[in-house]
Amino acid sequence: DWSASRISFRYVPKPTIHGIHPSLGSVNGGTVVEIHGTDFLQESNLWCAFGNAGSVPAQWISPMNISCIAPAVSYPENNTLSIHFGENSGFVDGTQQFAHHQELSLGDASPMRGFVSGGTIVTVHGTGFIDVSTLSCQFGSVTVLAKFISMNSIECPSPLVSQAKEVEMKVSLNGIDFSSLLVSSGRKLFGYDEEIELFHTIPSNIPVSRANESSSSNAEHRRYISVIGSSIINTTSLSCRFGQNQLTFAQYVSESEVRCILPEMTNAGETEVRITLNGVDFSR
């Protein structure tokens, strides 16, 4: 004899974990981790297990996606991530590991200005950098990949922008969680400058230096040359470059003129002059 009433249940495909993103986050926790796979069930009692770090509630997004927030841990460690239904039942094991890394601490960065055309290499100093493919920098709302130099420094290329402005600069190890550059006065901004355009020099012809030439008043007068252009800004790194490697001090006159100290030249010929605002990038 059987009960008059009856109930039924359904066998469903076993969920499978294919990958997680990001695969690392700070020991302080808070990283939103997306789990990708197949046949995830829409359960209200869904959990993510971070190995020894414990379990946290998960959010079902679709049969192929679940998200959860990584817990905090006491020290850097790697844990295999799995999901389960209920406190201790229905485990779905994965092979993907989540790495808790040391909290990133950022120091100074330079140069903190560059042309709107982008390409300025900014060196960022700090502690806790690791060599991962997701190491990145953010200039305002634009994210670029960073180059790992050491545990204490990275290099970030500034992206192209449409106009001169200042933007906040941040750094991330996982491409998701970003830390701001901080100084004593608050957030440190990266400044974009308009491209400098050079027109001509005054004078356009300079006599070469003679080996036995004395410092006469005439020679002293010709130690400077005026460079005429546009979009020149008075910065602490304002300099002139003659040829490929002769860098000299520049005196700001106006947005259309600087005065450059002339290097000693003993050979006649044409010499190229360029201007820099940050000591690294020069007018084109």
C-alpha cells in the first residue's frame, strides 16, 4: 500500500565551473568575483566557498553566471573556489583558484603631466605590485595595461584624450579594484596639455662657438635663443632640447615664447630645437 498523495522531484545536469574573473583580490576582501560555467541552478540558498577563507552568499545571474564577494583573510593565500547549496550540502568543486594578495600601497608617480596625444610613460612607485596580466592603470575613465618593473614600481602609458584636462590616476592588480594615487593634500591628478607647436627661433642664425672665445658681452648675449610657438605652459620641467641629447634650461616668457640657453656648438650646421613641459615628452 502507498500513500494517497505523492510528490516528485527532478534530476538536473550537474553544474560545472569553467572559470572565474577576476582571479585575485585584496586580503581586505570586497572583490566581486564572477563565476562562469554551465547549468547553475537558481537557488535562494546559493553559496561560494573560498577554501580556508570560508563561504559567502552568492547571487545567481543566469544558468552560466554566478557572482559573490570575496571574504577578507588575515594574510595572502590561494584558495580553490567552489559553490554549494545550503550551508554544507551540494558542493560543486572547481579547479579555479582565487589569490588573496597584499593590499596595494601607492606612493609617488612621475611625470604627472603629458600631451593629449598620449603615450607618456608614467612611473608609479609603491609596494605590493605583482607581475600579472591584469596589472593596469586608469586615467580618468580609461583603463590601460601597465608594465611590471618590480614589486615597488610599474610603468603606465597615458591614453589619448580629446582635450586638455586633469584626470584622477588609479592602479589595479586585477583590472577591477582600483587604488588612487594619494598625496598629503589629497588625490593626485594627471594633467593633459595641448600639443606644443613651434614656428621659428629668434635669431634664426647663431655663430658657432670658438675654442678660445672669451665671455665677452656679445657672447653672453648670444647664450640665449627665443623659441616662438603656441600652447607653451610654465612648468618646473620646462626645458629645451638641441639635437638628440643636449638639454638646457628654458625661461618661460609667454604661452607663445620661451628663451633657451644655447649649448656650445663648434660645428656649423642646422640644429633641431624642441620643447618639453614634463622633462620626458617633447614637441613634435
